[in-house]
Amino acid sequence: MENSISATGGDALDALKVTLGLRVQNDKISMIGKSGMSVMVDDKVIQLSGDDLINYLKTISSDNIKSVEVITTPPAKYDAEGNSGIVNIKLKKAKLNQWSASFKSSYIQSTYPKGSVGGQFNYQKNKFSLYSNLSYINGSNAPVEINNVYYDTGLWNEESKRRDFQKSLAGRIGINYKVTDNWNIGIQYLGNTNKPSINEDILTTIYNPDNTTVNSFIKTISDSKNKNNNHSLNFNSDIELDSLGRKMSVNFDYFGYKNNKNRNFNSIDLLSANNTSEQNIKNYSAKIDFEHPFSWIELSYGAKFSFIKTVSNTNYFDTTTGTPNFDATQSNAFQYKENTQSFYASGTKKISDKWETQLGLRLENTQTQGLSLTLNQKNKNKHTKIFPTFYITYTPNEKNSISLSYNKRINRPSYNRLNPFRWYSNPYSYVEGNPFLQPSFSNNLELNYTFDDNWTNSVYFSHTKNGFEQLTIVDNSTNIQRTIAENFFNTSVIGISESYTFKKFKWLSSTLSFDWSYNWAKSLIPITNQNLKGVNAYFSVSNDFVLNKNKTLLFNISYWYNFKGVSDLDKSSAYSQLDTSFKYLALYKKLQISLNVNDILKTNKPIYTSYSNNTQIDYKNYYDLRMFRITISYAFGNKNIRVENKELGNEEEKERIN
């Protein structure tokens, strides 16, 4: 990721978009051909999802990312969260006995401008190391969302034109100290504050039964002023217990998140109202891991205890008369608690020089409680589940490798989706949470073949039970559109995935990817399509060019295409994207100037079609993806620090610091 041309000057979301094997579409992160995954930063799971997760990732500069790990079969030591695996974002740290600093500034132009500035400073000497960064973003973009609902009485066309503002400040600081040759301790803080706001102009055009002549209009104007911040604190300790390779790692983590929303909306001549929402999330966790090698097996085991509490208060005021009138029926105070105790053990066995296998078991015992103080409604759930993981690898020689893996995963609903609160977009359309929402479970099987680290082939199968998503329920008699998260489908996917990296010339590196899958979904409720089967296909190509001998002029052009297919119980149209980027290096490669242009042809505009109560609904959204970005960055330092103590430890410890 450090050498990526396309991600330069962007954020963590831009870095994930150019990571092989990942898809970022409509602000949803997934593996190609699969759905649902968890996100970690420096091996710590981010306890956010949906828009909250996306907004958090947008505050992390891509220039501070060292690498992105895609873990398709996470070992038992990792949380079982995420249907298809884990993406782990590794941030940069100080290099051994050096100091370095950098500064960067970016200008982004889509429909509206956006700018960012940031810098980082890293220092390491002897037993002490420090790493830090700070970034600021200010600007806006202009998403457009169009929904067509084909009622029996005629088409309702809802077009929402938004201007989304972002003003965020994010930072990170970490300190590591080597107490002894065998003991390292560290502390890390990550935090950001963001003031996103949304101005929205919604026009609903109501047609007569012929769907061509207009009957009436509903115009809704809204503005939303939001403020959120999160703070993450980690303390870690790594100890080598003996010379035989036994190790112990201890982590204590705190994560706090606050989100305040204030939304005014006015449907002319129909309704004027104000929505407010306050959400406070706190998470405490403690984890201990052991590595215990024996002569016949490498054993690892450990435990984790996690405590989560979220408090949400939402209020609704009718302002039609000009005076705010509190509506208790549309307001709610909601509390949610989730406690999880996890225990795991796994063993890795090298059967021979060519065969290696690993088997792991993770037990997670979870208790949840949702309490609506307004509705006097309490929902308690508890479950104990075992999540097995298994892989076996055959490596006949240095160029060939074959592996078979299996894992079981869980996907828990976000906190927002559990809050029984209604959020209106107009008098006929609202979104609400579901306190009865349950987690989904998936079983994943994958066969991989890798040749010469350039060509990767995968055959995979995945089955998800009790899947949940947002579901729009339409009422033909009242024209009410109610959107709520429900457990309403089971899905199965079988597919093949291919990727090949071409590096035959010094001036060209190309990566080609292709994925084909057959998907079938079965509904658990009567109002949707009962069954939907179909083929999905996707291909991408990315080309990096070196334009001069000094390797200071770099160029990238990338293109991907998603064929017409299915998504759970929805049908999707074809869509694609063409991107290009250019990077210039000067002053001994300390100065970088990069230019990125994304979605040049403005073709990343998928259309999704679903059915509710025999009523067709089309979703046509475009998230203002066509843009150009120019970034200037300058790095200085990288100077060796004079070391008084030459006893720096063994090479393995050096690698861990790096």
C-alpha cells in the first residue's frame, strides 16, 4: 500500500478500493464474490458498522497506511465477527534507530471541492519508539438517490439531491518501550472528531396509473447538523517466556463513540418536523494470547472478554404550527448491552516439508439486552456458539501451493439497526430500527491454488443462514414506505475467482482479476421474492507504468466491470468504473506530486430492483464518485540516530518493531 499510485492522497476507504480481492460499493466493504466482513486497524476490531464505520475510515489518511491484510480464513484467535473474513489495516510505525516526518496536502474536486492537510512524525532509538500523525479534512460532495415505487395507483418517483459536508480532525499517537530483551510494552491512542452535515432536497413526483402523466408533487427540504467523535485507547504487552518460543500477549482496549444528530425537514403544505438523536457507545475489552510450541505441534490459545453499552435518545417535534410540539409516539430512549466471553485454541502441525495443517476452535458466549425506556420494552438474548476453523496446505515446491480451508462466522447487527426509532424522509416514507434483529451465521469453504506468487485461483462456497438487510415494506392502500432491518433470507454462493499479476517488463506491472459465482437466495417472509437465482460476474485490470529510467514518473490506469446479476433477493444492473492516476517523485523521492481521476466515464451507477408486496421498487443511486484529486507531500528525516547501546536484540525483535 505504501507504493500504491491510486491511493495516494486519499483515505482508508480509497486504500481498500484498490486492494486486491476487496470491493467497496455504495460504501459497503466486502470481498469479491462474498458479503459481510469485519474491519480491524492494527489488529484491533473497529466496533462500528454502516455509515459510522465508513465515516471513521474516511478520517484515516491512506498515506499513513503501511499495508492492508485480507484474511479470508481468520484463525481461531480472531473474533468470529464478519461473514466472509477480516480486513486488517496496518498503520506505519517508526523504523529502527531513525526519525522521519512528512507533510501532505490534497485538493479534491467532484461536484464540490474538498481539501485535506496532514502530517506524521516517527521516532525510534534504543528501547523507545514513538509514532504519530494528524490530519484535517474539510469539504463536501453531492450524492443523488432515486427511488421508483410502482404502486397500483401509479408510479411514485422520489429523487433526493444531497450535499454532504465533512469537517473532521483525526490523530494517532503511540509509544512502544522495550523493558528487557524479552518484554515489550506499548500504548496507542486513536481519535477523531467530525462535524458532518447534510442539506437535502427531495422531490416526490406522483404519477397517474398510466405512469406518464403527473398527478401531484411532494417537495421536502431538510438539513441535518451532526457531530460525532470517537476515542480508542490500547495498552499492550508482549513477553517471550523462554528460549523455546513460548510467548504471551496481553491487550486492554477502550473504545468510545458519540454521535449527535439534529435534522429539520419540511414537506411543503403537509408536514414540518424536527428529529434529534444522541448515541453514546462504550466498549471495554481485555484479551490474553499464548503461543506454546511443542516438538510435535505449535499450539496457541487464549481468551477475550468484551463489554459494550450503547445509549440512544431520539426525539421528534412537530413544527407545522411554527412552535415545536414534542411527539412522544415518535420518540424513544433506547439502551443496548452486549457482553461476550471468548475462548479459543488452535494447533498448527507441519506434517512434512510439503504438508501443513491447522485446526482451531473458538467458543463465544454472548448475552445481549435491548431496552426501550419509552416503549417499556425489553429484549434479552443469549447464545453460546462454537466456531471451527481448519486449513491444510500442500506445497510441492517453491512455485506451487494448494490449500483447503473452512470456517464458520457470525455477523452481528449494528447498534443503530437495533434502535426502534423512526427517521422520516417525508410523510410517506420512514426508516426504523428493529430490537428483535438477530445475528446471521455463515459457513465458508475455499480451495486455493497459487503459482509463483503471481497466479491465484480459488473455488469457494458460502452459505448464510438468517441473513439480515434493510427491507422496504410498501402498503398499496396507504402508499406508506416503511424501511426496517429484518432477518428475512438464507443465501448460498458457489464461485471461482482468478487473479494474475504480470511483471515481465521493468516498466509495466499489471494485475487482472475475474470472479464468477452462482447465487441463490430463499426468503423467510411472504412479502418478498420467495426465491431468486442468478449468476454474478466481475473483472478488473490495473496497470502500473514506469515512464522513465529513474522511476520518478509513474502512471496507473484501472478499470473494473460488474455484470448484470443478483444481490440476495434483489436484481442488479451492470456498472463499471475507469480510474487513472499519475505520480511524480523529486528531490531524491522526498517530494511527491500525484494526480488521481476516478470514475472518469461516470458509469458507477448501479440499479437495484426489489419487490415488496408484489410492488416493484427500483433504486438508482450515484454517490458523486467522479472526481480528481491532486496531492503534494514532502518527507524529511529518515536519518540514523546515534545509538549508545549497541545491544539491540535479535533480528526477530527488530522485525516486530518494524
